[in-house]
Amino acid sequence: MADTVLYEVSDGLATITLNRPEAMNALNVAAKVALRDAAEAAGADPAVRAVLLTAAGDRAFCVGQDLKEHVGLLLQDAESGTRETMTTVRDHYNPIVRALTGMKKPVVAGVNGVAAGAGFGFALAADYRVVADTASFNTSFAGVALTADSGVSWTLPRLIGASRASDLLLFPRSISAQEAYELGIVNRLVPAAELAAEAEKVARRLAQGPTVAYAALKESLAYGADHSLTEALDKEDELQTLAGASEDHTIAVRAFVAKEKPAYKGR
């Protein structure tokens, strides 16, 4: 992976770290490619049972598109008569969000600072968000005459409702970590000094858990958001059958009967 994004796997946990703190972890082309490749690698690796997405520095999680690079690419497009710059949604953002939301393992976002634009979108694409009390969120898109991308049009209204999502998208503003917690965007709010340790603790707990069950829970939540109750019940039946056949389910039941802590194997 390029050094704009760091990737490490340890004891079942893949840690993906955005690593451009000097630019508030803004997404230049190199960072987008590296993040896409890291997310896809984590999803495909059977040794990875959970993912922690975080960022270097203490100012920003990710402020979205690197506008300094972006304006230069727009000028190149104007000179050449092409629109290559705007293919970044198709080539980078969409694959990243699909990888995070679609992988059969839980994803934790450790949000250490500003999360704006696509940075906000990637945090929303995680299954669980641990957030520093000094962090903030901003949709940003309309502020630079753009529409929503990085999955925000899908994830944000499902978390906070269509009306509130419309407000934040039409009138971009900085949302404090506390307000984001009250809106339902944040799962766990912690002091900034504790963010790194707490996010890793949460992610490592998931990495040691029943991976098949977590994958089924993730799939059922996504499915239930867009289907009828009858369809959701059928999906629950399908996924419960799958989870019930896992080795981890047998381990859990035996541990329960023996009054012991289960040692899951992730299969």
C-alpha cells in the first residue's frame, strides 16, 4: 500500500490508517487508490475478522477530497475537453464504500477529528463509530457546489431521518461530536486522549467474536432497510440457518452450558 494509507493485520484485526495528517488526511488520488485497495484487501483476507478505519494526527479523520489537487485536475480537464476528474466517484469512492459496507466482517471507524465530505461518508459506511469528543462532522458537498457521494445519500438518512439529512446536506455546517451523538451518528463518544485506545479495544473485541454471526447481522440490517417485513423475516430465517450451522454457534452454546467464556474461531 502507498504510504498515504497504512495497512496492518494483527490477531484478526486489520487497521487501515489514513496517513496525510499534514493535509488533514485529504483524499488525493494516491490516497483514494490506497484506501480502496486496503479496504478490498481486508474484505478478501480470511485472516481478517474485523477492521479498524482510523487516521493519523489529532486534527482530522478526513476532510474529503483534496481540493488543491482537484482544482488542478479540473483545469486539465478544461484544457483537454474531458471530464476525467469526476470519475473519482465511480473509480474510488464507490468501491471504497462497497468494500466497507459489503465485507462479511464488522468495520469500526475511530474518528479522531474533522470528518467532512467523503471523510464523513466513509465514517458512515462503518458499522460502528467511536468518536473523540473534539471531533466534528460536515457534509460539505453543497458548499463546493457538489451533490452527495461516498454513500451519504443512503447512509445519513437511515441514521438520522430524511428531514435532518436534507437539512445537513442543503445547509452544510460543522456538527460537534456531542450533537452527532445526540443525532445518532456516533455510537460511542470518548475523550480525545482515549480515542485511539478505545477504538482499538472495540475493534479487537469484534475481531475475537463470532464472525459469521456478525456478517449475518450486517447483511440483515442492510436488507431490512429496503425490504418488507415479510421479506426481512425470510432473510432472518436464511441467515439464522447459516449462523446456526457455524462452528462458533456450537462453541457459544457449549460455553454457555459450562458457564465459561467462549473462545470463538471466526467460522
